[in-house]
Amino acid sequence: MQVIKRDGRVVNFNKERIIKAITMAMAQTTGGVDIDLANKITNAVERQLEDKNQASVYEIQDLVEKRLMASSRKEVAQSYITYRYNRDVARKSKTKDMFLDIIGAKANDIIRENANMNADTPAGMMMKFASETTKPFVDDFLLSPDIREAFQKGYIHIHDKDYYPTKSLTCIQHPLNKILENGFRAGHGSSRPAKRIETASIIGCISMETIQNEMHGGQAIPAFDYYLAPYVKKTFIEEIKKLENTFGKNFSFLYNYQPNDYIKEKLDGLEGEKRIIQIAINNTVDRVHQSMEAFIHNMNTIHSRGGNQVVFSSINYGTDTSAEGRCVIREMLTSTYEGVGNSETAIFPIQIWKKKRGLNYLPQDRNYDLYKYSCMVAAKRFFPNFINLDASFNKNDKWKENDPNRYYYECATMGCRTRVFENRHGEKTSIGRGNLSFTTLNLPRLGIESAYEAQEKLGLSFEIGINSTENMSKQYNETVKKIFFNKLEHYARLSAKQLYERYKFQCTAIAKQFPLLMAGMWQDSENLKPNDIVEPVLKHGTLSIGFIRFSRMLDSSYRKTSW
């Protein structure tokens, strides 16, 4: 027979648990413990349930109470009822204390789990309530017993476990050009295609904000400069048209004018066509700068997930050598250098400079001046970070310098260090792809346990590191390494198993659960219908095992050993 516990879990019937509860109740009475009577009542309850496949904990407890009341030890029945009540209170007390800490905004250094999350706000508190009540459900119903044990003992950490039941994915590199060119629908309204730089900037923010609500990780734009460059040109043409209205003249012949660069200059001494072009360039640069300022401001103030988090956003740029792309890069760097508000360093978007020989790394490269500028900005504002596209593992054989869409074959990363590039099931690219879930190995715990187990195995004391002979120290080190790597192998495989089980669970989601993500933003998702499961397209994602490491101990007492 199986027993349905209070939290819904189903376990095998164990009569010893009934005997224990009865004897503990007896111990609280003057008559003392009567083990024969406890066994007699337990056996009677078991016989009464023998025709059932399942029984609830509450049903069993009611039967025990009735049998006690019918026995010669009626006072035990009252003690049992009191014991049962106190156990229920104790179970609820743990949840109560946790909720009171959230309500009182206590332990903020603990409950603020992410840099972009504020658990003090009402919406943040609601998310924390949901998070803390969801995690036990995951432990009880969605994790295999061996994985649950490894997590509870601290060998592995399952990230965003509270999002596990939602089947959400971790992150994605946005193919922003799709919605800039075609528009999109989010919530109760639709967005038309962008026509100017301000709109493109805002749509970039909205895209990341909207999909953040469909995922539990970060959002990134893999080619920020390439995606926004066309709207710099559209803005320039718009400025030319404004000047047509101002001067009452036709300047349509300047619509296709291609500046070598978008640099603000004084108008002194400029006349005719040159003056018109420079005015349009100056105004365009001002608008691009304001758009980049707005982008940074929005990424630090627009809330997602019910109002408690800003978007964990990243942007990649640096390799667009067009005048328009350079304008986007320059003004993003300038806005970052200036800071937000009272010259504060913005947390988001995390910016990544894509370094590439032939484009921006050597003095003769077109964007070398912007690369130097990026280093200056990084020295003051920490951003941008840098990724080396010349590294062998970041190269794609299809990348060609004269390809206007070469960004598709450039590796892009996220601020959380997620790198998605290789693809066993399709094109080698970062765009439209991301991580599905990730789990961390606790290497310090494995290392400390290995050290103690090695000492126990060799019959050594902890002073081995101080007073050991060279041979003994060598034997000890080899033993530690062997134990450690056996543990590492075991828990790495267990982590892989856990990630695959979560992946199979994620695959059961249907497309309409992710209305924007699975409407063409995730690779190949444009072919899905609303009620189709997402399994066919999740193959483009990745599963990640990370680790917490520990530093080599530098104390001279332990330098003989390879900690």
C-alpha cells in the first residue's frame, strides 16, 4: 500500500512510523510506554487498510485515534491528538518564519539573489513568496531522488530552480533585425517596423523586456551596431527632408549621400550643399546620442517580471565599419563614458566589444580609433568587456570581410558569460540561440571531502601538511587526487543527467507559452504553430555545467601538499 503525504508525495506504507507516533504520545502520559499495545493498534490499522491501494496520512491518523479511544489508554488518544497538532504547527512554522523574513525585508543580502532583482518591492516580495513555495515542489516531484539528494547536500546547485515548473529557457541572442524590419506584437498592442533611430532603440529595449518575461535568464543583442546602423541612415534622410521644409528647396539628390563618418563639426565657412549635409549630420549625431542615452536609461529602469527586476541585458558591438555603424558605436561609448543620472556607472546593458583583426584591432583597421576609445571607456566604466573573435574557437569559416551580413558568423556572448556558437543541429552562429539551463558543481566541497577521506584512508592526522615526510606527502596527494576526480566524475555525470531531465521537461512546453520568443526569435521557431510543442527547436540550445572553484592555499605550512 502507498501513502499520500501532506505535500502530495506518494511513499510506501511504513508501520514503524505509526508505532513511533503512538509511543511518543504514550511517553507524554503517566501510564508510560506500552509497546505491545502500540503494535496491536498498528496491526489493527494495517489490517483495516489492507484492501486499499492508497491511503492519505490524515486517514491513517484518524484510524489510529479511533483505535486509541477504543483501548484502555484513552488518555493516549488525547496526547496523540496534541502531538499531531504540534507537528502540523511545526511544519507551518518554518514556512511562516520564511514569509515573515520576506515581509520584514530582512536578510536582503540573501534574498536579493540577482543584481537585477529587488525583493523589497511589493512585486519583488510576491515573486519571492512564489519562488520559495515552488522550490519544494520541484524537489518533491520534478527531481530524481539521487539528484535531489546531491542538491540538498550541496554537491550541485540547480540554477533558477523556482522557474523549473514553468519550462522556461535561460537566455537568447536576439535577432533584432527581424522585429525592426517587420514589427511585432507584445501583450495587447502591435509595433510597426522602425523608421528612425529613436524607434529602433526603443524596440530594442521592448524586445528584451518582453522576452525577459518569457525566460528566466539574460537577454542579449549579438550585433547591436549592425542592427541599428540602417536607422542612422533613415534618420539622416529624415533630417535632409526637414531642411527641405525649412529652406523650401528640393534636396532629394542628397538622400543617397554617403558620409565617410558621422562627426559633428562647426558650420563656420560651410555653404550650399556642404552646409546642408553637415547640418543633417550634426542633427543625426545628436539624435543617435540621445537614443543611446535612452537605451542605457531604459535598460536600467524598465522593469520586467511583474515589476521587480530590470532586464539582465547585454549588447555586442564593434565590428560594423560602416559610417552608420561607427556612429552607433561611438555614441554608445560616449553615453557610457558620461554615465547616467548624476554621472553614475550603469549596470546594464553589459557591453561586449568584439575585437577582430582587419576591422578594429590594428592601427590600420577602420575601427581602431573606436577600439582605443572603448579601452578608455572601459577603464572608467568597467564596460565594455572584450571578446577575441580571432581565437580559433570563436572563428567561423563562413565569415568574409566583404559580406555585409558577416555579423551572422561572429561569436557573441552575454554578460553572464554565456557563449553559444557551435551547433550540432544547424548553422554555427550565436544568433537566435541561447542556453536552456545550467547547473553548478561545488568543487570546494568535493576538495575538502577528498582531503578528509584521504586522511582517514591513510590513517593520517591533519598535521600531514606540516610534518609529513616527502614520501608520505606524495602518497597523500595522490590519494586526494584520486578520490577528488572520482567524485568529480560522479557529480559531473549527475549534473548532466539533471540537465537532460530538465531539457526533456522543457521540450513538453507549447509555442504559445512563449508568444514572442517562439514567433521567430528562437532559431527555426517561425515554423511552429501556437499549440505545437517546442521540442523540435530546442535542439539549437545548450546545456551548461559550471563550477565554483577554490584557490590554492598559500600558507607556507601547506606548500608541501597540492591542495
